[in-house]
Amino acid sequence: MQSDDVLKDLIKKFMPFAQKHIGFASPPRLFLKKDPENAKNPLGRTAHYEVESKSIHLYISGRHPKDILRSLGHELVHHHQHGEGMFDGTEYLGPGYAQKDSKMRKAEEDANQRGSMCLRDFEDMLKAKNETI
């Protein structure tokens, strides 16, 4: 199986698990972005959530599938936060937003914790079933 196929298979398994674990009502749109230039930047983008389009963009070039799933889990928490009304347009989203806006700081802390734990639980569930990729 090619690495893109492995990633897509994992995402297909992860999405319903994450929906139940995180609790979002409906899945977001999902875009896998190949960006070799971004991959060369050690502090390049990994993923982002777009509130307006309810979409997640995952940067996949040069990344381990588990790391991509971790980013997906993080962004799925933001999708859930949006569905719960957390983002109302008043938040600061510019440079340093996680340091300058207390609401966004809390959103990032929540996404880091719940997104990573969702992946941890997903991985442990697969291993308990003796599934290998």
C-alpha cells in the first residue's frame, strides 16, 4: 500500500472515532495539501481550520502519518469548538494569537489536549484489535 493510501485509510478510520470521541455534529470538509516548500520550513504550517467553510487543511508533505493524524485531531477540536459557538468573529487571529487573545489561548490548550488524547485512544484501540497498517 502506498503511503498516501495508508494515510487515507487511517483518516477514514479516525474520522468516525474522532466524531464520537470529540463530539462534533457533522464532519468538516477535509483537504490534504502537498507543499514541498512548506515541508522544508522547520516551523512551517501543519494544519489549519477555516471557520467560514468548516474545513480543515492538512499539510502532508514530509510528515509521518501519525503526526498528520495528531494535527487532524487538533483541528477537529477547533471544528467542535466552532459548532459550540466558541468562534464569534471577535477573536484575534493574527500573529501571536495564542499569546494575545485569552479565548484563543484556551481554544488552543483544549485542542492540544483533546486532539492528542483522541489520537492516543484511537491508536490504542487499533493496537488492542491487533490491527497493523
